[in-house]
Amino acid sequence: MTRTRGLVAGGVTGRRARLWRLGVLVAIVAAMVLADSGCTVIPVTGPLNVNETGSSDPLSKPFQRMIAIPPQKSWGPEQTVRGLQAAMAAYADDPTILPQYLTPEARAKWSASGPVTVIEDGFEFAPPAPRDETSPVQKVTLKGRWVAGIQEDDSYVPTAGSSPFPFELVKVQGGGYRVKDLPNGLLLTNADVTRAYRATNLYYLNGKTGNRLVVDRVRLRLKPTETYAQTILERLLKSPTAALQGAVTTSFPPGTKILSIRADERVVINLSGPIDLLDLSTEASLKAQIRYSLNKNEIAKGRVIEIQVDGEPYSIDQPNSDDQWLDDSSDTAYYVGKGAVHYMGKDGPAAAVPGPAGEPREGYSDFALSKDGQLIAAKTSTGISVAGATQNGRWQEVIQGTKLTPPTWHRDGSLWTYDQRNAVLLRYDPSSGRGPERVAAPKLAGLDVTQLRIARDGVRVAVMTGENTVQIGALTGEAAGTMLGNFHVLTTTEVGTKILDVAWSDDEHLLVLVELVESKAGQILNEINVGDGEVVAVPLKDRLESVAALDDRVLAAATVDQRTKILELNQDRQSWTVKIESDASSPLFPLG
């Protein structure tokens, strides 16, 4: 019999609500008829409207609500485990069914708290070992590729490999089976997560200055009792994920609550809590956190957002407000030709930058540009030098060392590198008048750090170790207490490959260029979301030497007909156009 899984609950009230409740009753009856299925699905429209306005709330997201059924007397061990997994998918909507699959002892020990394990759809069972049908205990092993885990902080962590999930079941008097022991947490399929969760971007404040937003990507479970907008803002009031702990702050003071959210021609959000109504800087940042957390998730776009505190007017946010909360840097593109840095025009070369950096010079490589493009750093055989992009500029060695990673600029104007020989992270501030200072990075001890790239948000850092691994960390603390930590592995390539280059495209995405050393397939260019590991492959035709990006614009140095040229990825993200024909390498954007 066809197995259907889930119920969709809609944002309805009044007569429509009564019809919806009738639909639920019908679903339950149908579920009992389909006793060998596990659960049922009836498509409706979306989450229940928490405001009960009598119409579907545009701040909601459609989703399917699961209705599972209890274990049946006629089910064998495998059918029981399938029913148990379906009850896990429905647990957040109805926690009463899953415990019915467990023995009293297992029920007393099990808790839904803990990470959610996500496996691929269409899971199977391992061939059963010879069974003693007279034994009350039967063993079943569910086989599935482990896709990811959703942590308790709502972060989504991709995982590779297959995992067996063994179950012991006890035959009960009167027929049917119960699970004898169940590890804490939920086991969901990828389809379950797609149905009930949404990838969501939350926005916090740069911990150093609080004048820029930093994105934190989470998976939020949709709820039939509240709109998606409320789900987003309720989560925004909590701490960021572990990846950004200690690296970002929030403008919401502890104790802030959401009293209501309603929408018509404008979105009205009513807050309560110890919000200082006279603090203009808090008003601006709080408004920005709300605006971007809603609009970047396709909620309230194009509408006025009115923020109230205890029902009193607090702030008005106009659509398309002109601000700098996600300002990155200058969008001017550069490239290196014959050892000199050049501006790149819309359709090709423009001119060399003024000063010594625009003059051909041997021995300088791995150029990097500051936020406004006014300072240029380069690596030499003895260290890292900096020159101003002015006629009066001159090269000055600011960090000494023979084994330094390529320089990278922070948006605050400081220059960073990793000293491989002495295993220390170095930061140089041109405005301080002092030499480089050490920054704590204990998790990098003993690792072969080969590249370091600070994101334009000034918080996240991509660190390449060896030739095959990229980790993402974050700068936490301030001043002398700054350290680089919060690491997690973003990608690890297989033996026989090596990572040639990495570049930030925006706050969320890192470009990773991989060479397949032992294969004729050539190269792979992946754009990876650092928040949840989602990978989008960029088609390649020519061999690339390096990449650079700023938002949707991607440039690459490529070998074409034995000549190095600058290519630009077209808007279709499927093809490239030659922008500079020859004598060009190493495209650059400020920061990243």
C-alpha cells in the first residue's frame, strides 16, 4: 500500500478553521484505515495564523504537518521501525505517538533533546540475521547515508558516510513490537527536513564595532501555531550558533520579548523589554537586525516595518532604506600584469594604480588590497610589504618572515598573515606605529596553515591547512583579547587532489578551486555556503590559476591557448567571458 507521510495545516480561522479541523479528523480516520502505512498526509495551505485575522497570513511559509499513527498489532519489526521514524518526523507536532513505540523502560529514558540526525530518503534495512521466531527480542538495522545533523543551536552540519542504526524490538502480548532502547534525539529523513524546516539567515552585529551585520545561517522548524516571521524573530532573540559565539553581539537587551506581529500594508512588530527608547544607535541596529532577518528570508519585502515597544511607536523602517549595514568594500576590480597592479575597467584593462605598486617589479606576489583600495600589500622573499596607492607611496616591509601565508586585510584596516615557521598568527595595524602583534589561535597549533582569508564581514576567517582542507573560524573578543577560534571543517578533498585557491564572494560563500592531480578531469570550482555547507558547482572550460569574487561577480586568471588571461563568470553562472587577453594574472578585489 502506498505510504504517505504528513499533514499540512493552514493559516485559517472561523468557518475555514472548522473545515480544517474536520480535515484533521478525516486524516486521523484515514490513518487508522491505512494501518500498515505509518502516517498520512493531507495538503492544505500553510501554518495556522497566529493573529487570527481570518485570512492566510503573508508572513507565513507553507509546509506539511505530519500526523503519525501508533504501532499496529499486525506489524513486523521493520514496519514498526518505519512507523517509529515517521513518528519522529511528526514528534514536534504531536509528541504523544512516538512514546507508544517504546517499551516502558525505553520510554522512561528517551528524550527528544539533542541533535537531529538527518539521513537520506528511501532508507533500507540490512539483511536480517537468522531469527529465532520464538524469541521475544528481534534485531533490525536501518541502513542510510548520513546527510547531516541539526544541532541544538539550530546549525546545520553536513556529514558524509553511511551509518547503521540498530534497533532491538520486543514482541508484546497481543501482537506487535516495541523498541527496547532508543538513543536520545530524532532521526529524520532529508525529505522530513525539507518539509518542516527552512534554511534561514539571521543577522547579528559585528562584535568589534557593532556597525555592520554578520549573517548566521540556521535551520528553523516551522510551527503551525506561529508565522514564519515570528519563528525568525523569536530565534533572533537567542544567542547565535556556536560558529559565531563570542564574535558577534545583538542590539536586543536580555528580556526582550515579541508580543505580536501583524501584517497588512505594513508589518507591525510589538516588542516588550528593557529597550532604551532614547538610544538612537540601538534603535538603528535593532531595526537593521529585524529588517535583514525578515527581508533576506523573503519576508516583508517592500513593506514598511513599524516597530513598537509595549504598543508605543518606537521606530519606522522604510523599504529599501539606504544604509551601510552590509557594506563590503570598493567594488573596483584589479589584476596583476608584469608584476604591477592595474585597475580593471568594465570591458578590459584601465590603468595602473598610482605609485610603486603600479610599476613593474620582480619578487612581489600575492597582492592584497585594503577596504578602500588605498593600501596594497604584497609578499616578498623576506616578508610582507605595504605601499600606498598614491604617487608618493613607497614599499615598506611591515612583517618579516620567510614562511608567511599570503597577506589578507581586515575591514578595520589591519593586515594579517600566519607565520608558518614560528606557528603564530600576526596582525599589523598601519595606524599604530608599532610592529606586528601576535593573535591567539590555539586550534591552529601543529597544523600546516597554507592560506588565511578574512571575510568582508570582519568576523569569519577561512583557513586552509595542507593542500586538502579548508576550515572556517571566527575572530572573537576585542583588542588584546582578540583570538581566532570557533573552527569547523568546511571541506576536505580526497587524496589525489589539491586546493589551489580560496576566495570569499560574500559573507556566506567561499569559492574553492580544486585541482584533480591524478585525473584527466582537470579542475573543480565550488561555491560553498559556510553556514550549512551547501555546494554549488561552477562550470569550467579553461584551466584556472586563481579566483577572486565580490558578491555575484567572479573573476579568474586562466590559461587559454598557453596564455594567461582574465575571465569573468557570466550572469547565467554557466559560462565565462574573456575580459583581458594577455599579460594578466591574479585578479583582485579589495578584502576577501
